[in-house]
Amino acid sequence: MFHMKKLKASTIIETIVAMTIIMISFGIVALLIINNAKNNSQLKLNAYLLTEDIKAVTKAEKEYNNEEYEFENLLIYKSIEEYENFSNIKVLHLEVFSINDKLIYDSKELINLDNEKD
């Protein structure tokens, strides 16, 4: 007669427990990734809206100076530069950084000073 060797194997309960632990771990990681992506997109949206406000105020007041702004956890640098060899065209450059000096948003816009005159 043949003697069969017993193979060591995990039971169905052990397998279900291991799968449950793995699924819970994946769920937690997925929630962290989604939450981080949502926070980053909200930060970029805030940066965009702030730069649009600064552009509007700069054009309305016609004050073309280099300035720095600080809003909550964002630092905004506004610079006005000459555009190539045109004295009547300026470049409005806005850069938004987080508190840990990470660039969040960058915007450049041409401003025709001839159209800005009253």
C-alpha cells in the first residue's frame, strides 16, 4: 500500500483573513492617494484664482511694479518685464509657490500699454 504524505497548506479561513487584511490595506492607500490628489488640485485652483485677481487689479490700477503677495499658505511673486524690443508691451509674470518653495502655478501675460491708456 501507498502511504500518502500530508502536505501543509493554509485553510480557507486563513486565506480569507489574509485577503481581508490585504484589501483593507489597499483601501487605505487608495483613500490617501485620492485625498492627496484632491488637496493638490484645490491648491492649484486657489493659486489660479488668486493670480487672476492680481492680474485684474494690476490692469485696472495700471501699476506695473514688481511685488510679492502672501495669502494663507501661498507666496506669489509678480514681476513686470519688457517684451523684447517693444517699449509699449510688458510681460506680467506671476509665480505661485507653496510654503515649502514648491512651484504650484506659473502665468505669463502680455500687456499692451497703448490699449491701457485713457
